[in-house]
Amino acid sequence: MAMKIAFIGGGNMATALISGISRARPGPEWIRVSEPSAEARRRLTETYGVKCHDHAEPVVPGADVIVLAVKPQFMGPALAELAGLVQAEQLVVSIAAGVTVKSLAGALHNLPAVVRAMPNTPALIGKGISGMFAGPGCSSAQRSLAESVLAGAGACVWIGDESLMDVVTAVSGSGPAYFFLLTEALRDAGEALGLPADVAAKLALHTASGAGAMAIGSEVDVSELRRRVTSPGGTTQAALETFAKGRFNALVEEAVRAATERGRELARQEAET
């Protein structure tokens, strides 16, 4: 039997999930969306044929899964609206950063099982990855149901300790921006050394895309792939030695630590409100 899914929020990430779910065979029996923006509702209806409403009451009843796809700052009002609608047999999946399972479950009178997930923006093209944490009382069947929703956006991994979801956010949730930054830096360096701007951009973009695809498709670790590209005394070694002098690895760790701590700060602020 096909599942029924209600989305609370119809922004970019919800759109990515709806796109992926809609491609699945068999697809869901129905998808309904609560979204205040008339333009977003129109886009979702025209593109995916889903039923959209400007509030949650028409979309929640009958849903097997309720996906909370609103920004963290709007979660309070969304949960207040859902508190009288969600039933014990429904599964709630939240993709809001920093909002804990405890706070979600408490706002919903501890009725539904709750899964917290952190997808990333490559979900928009089905190439994302989601870190997931199952709250207390979440059955194996409900975990599978949650994964089937997120699988439309890409790969999924389960985390056993919810506190590590902030690290997931720092590594993969924010991670695409790190790769965009490196690609941007490569492009700018090539242009600074004389390459035409369009050539430098194409070289950097395709190098990033190819390296990622090669790493995912390989049976060996990325460190071994790096070694295989690095000939002793060659051009790659010269570049990598320069990265090492600049403490590249340590800088990346510092950046991920900063993002992790910011996620925890946001979670504390959310808990205090």
C-alpha cells in the first residue's frame, strides 16, 4: 500500500523531497502540502500535481508521514497548529536544523514517533545525503518509512546519538558550501594565472564534479585516490605541500567545529524559547 505524505512547508528542501518521491515506483498514494506562499503552492501544483493548502488542517488527517519542512524560526507556530491535529499512529519527520526530538515530541503532546533528519542541498538534484536520528519509541517499520521519504533526495545514514546531528549539519548540511568555496578558489586562481574566465570556470567545475563521482564510485578510500594522483616531485605534490604549510586539514577541522558549535547554540536558543 502506497504511503500518504503531508508536508508542512513547501520550500526548496520540501520541493527536492517531493521531486524525488514523485519519481519513485510505486509512488505515494498522495502528497499534500501546507504552504503560506501562494506562488510556492502554484509551482508545486503545476510541477508535481500535489494538492496544496495555505494551512495544515486539510493536509494532516490521513497522512502516514508528516514532514516538518519549515525553517527553525517558524517551527513554534507550525507545531502549535499541528498539536491538535497529529495522531499517535502518524510518523513525524523533521528536517529543521537544531530542533531536537524532545522539543518536537513535547509540542505534539508526545503522541507521534519522531525522526529528525538533516538533508543537504544536492537533494535538489537527487544527489544529496541525509543524516537521520530516530526518537524514542520509533519502530523499525517507522524508521524504514522515514528513510523511504528521505531516499528520494539521495543516500541516508542513521546516527545513534542525537547530539551528533549538529556534526552532521556541519559536515554535510553546510558541506556543499565548502566545496563551492574550493571550486570558486580554483576558478579564481586559474583566472589569476592567465586562463580565460570561462575556461577556468569550466575546468574547476568539471574537476569538482569528476573527483566527487570518482570518489563515490571507487572501492578505495579517498586518501588512496589522493596518493594515486600525487607523483613524487610532481605538480600535485607541490600544491599539496603548499596546502599543508597553510594547515589546510586543521583549518577544515576548525571550520567544522565552528559550524557544529553554532548548531548547538541555535539548539540552546530554541530550547530556551
